[in-house]
Amino acid sequence: MPLLKKLTALAGAAAAARKYAQKNPEKVNRLATKAGQFVDQRTKGKYHRQIDGAVRKVQSAATRSTPPAR
């Protein structure tokens, strides 16, 4: 049962993050780029392609139009 509670909390947090990203795409894009640069610098470019791909996915999710209300 504790696992189910953790998964529920994680799903709620992910939904809240997705909603925030859709409402504030400029801020999310800026922070994702900054975080990607920080991690890339700390790993000395070893995972540059993976980090760049993750940043692009975050940015595309933030700029996607909001789904229609049900």
C-alpha cells in the first residue's frame, strides 16, 4: 500500500508540473536550458547528447498547446 501512495503523489506532482509548464513556457524553457548547461558543465560534456535531448523534450512539452477541456 505505501507504494501506491507514493505513485499517486508522484502522478499528482507530474500533473502539476505539466500544468505549470503549459502556463509558463518562457520561464520553463529558460530554466530547462540553464539546468541543462549546469549538468553538462558538471559532467564535462560526457552526456551532452542525452542532456540536450532531455532539454528539448522539456521545451517541446512546455510549448505544446493546452489540450481542450473535457
